[in-house]
Amino acid sequence: MIDGDSLPTIDAPRVRLRWLTERDIDALFAVFSDPRMMRYWSTPAIKERAEAHAYLLRIHEGFTSKSAFPWGVERKDDGQVMGTCTLFHIDAANMRAELGYCLASAYWSQGYMREALTALLDFSFGTLRLRRLEADVDPRNGNSMRILDKLGFKREGLLRERWNVDGEIQDSFFLGLLAKEWGGGNGR
């Protein structure tokens, strides 16, 4: 699907999806230790910088095994990594993958993630020729649900009591988008 030693860079108007490196550990720590951002994630917020380093190693391992393609979301004007966009549970035979994304709460409601996801969906359905993308979202995460709705994802089911995050049982909406439904960056 993707050859080489790293992910290709994907440009959008104000953001760039790019390969994450050691220099991004502090940014990853800032994102994944942000309690507001992690509120609806399937794991608790990290507490130590070493956890961000371990996460970066898992990112690189996922790419090497072709089981996950995780990009950093960088703001073009200052090079700040604000979050991540990831294709994971990649099933090449069935031409499908799951979509995961996060954005530090300081950057919410500014359109950055919609730009990043639009570029990633174009890449996924175009370059990678995927047929289907899926997303798993906590139903209480209104911001995430709105972005996916605007991008054309369809709600396909409620998975009750799917996650146990620090003792809190969480439901999950499962959403899907087919390549034939994707209109691209047409301002849906």
C-alpha cells in the first residue's frame, strides 16, 4: 500500500499530515496528556513524557508492519504538531481501514481537523484505493460526530459498553464511509 521508510506528506490548505519523528515527542506528550482531548479516547491520558516516546515507537512499528499509518497533523504556519490522523486495522484484501484522529483541545473549532481528514480521505480513497473507512466514536463526543457527519460518514450501529477507560464504561458509535459516497473536498 505504502512503500518506503516513512509515510508520504499530505498537504491541506492550513495543515500538513507528515511522518512523526523523535523531535515530535513533546508535541505528542502535549496532545495525549490533554485531559479534554483524551476525554472520549479509548485509553486514559498519559502522564509521563516517556509514554509519548513509547507511543512514537508503537507508531513506527505499526507503519513497519503495515498495520497502521499514523500521521502527525502539523500547522503549516508554525510547524506545530497539534494532533494525529491514523489509518489502522488496515485490511488490504477487503480494501478497508479504521480512521482515528485527535487534536489538542487548544485547536478545537478552528477547522484544522476537518481539513486534515478531508486530505486523508482523498488520499485513502484515491491513492490507496480503499473501498471503505470506519470510525469508532464515543456518542458523547459531539465535535467528532459533527465532523464525521459533515464528511459523509453514516452511523451504522451503537456498540454498547464497548470500552472500559479507567473504570468508566463507554458506548461507541460505529460509522462508515464508502469510496463511492465520498465527494472529496467539495465543501459538503
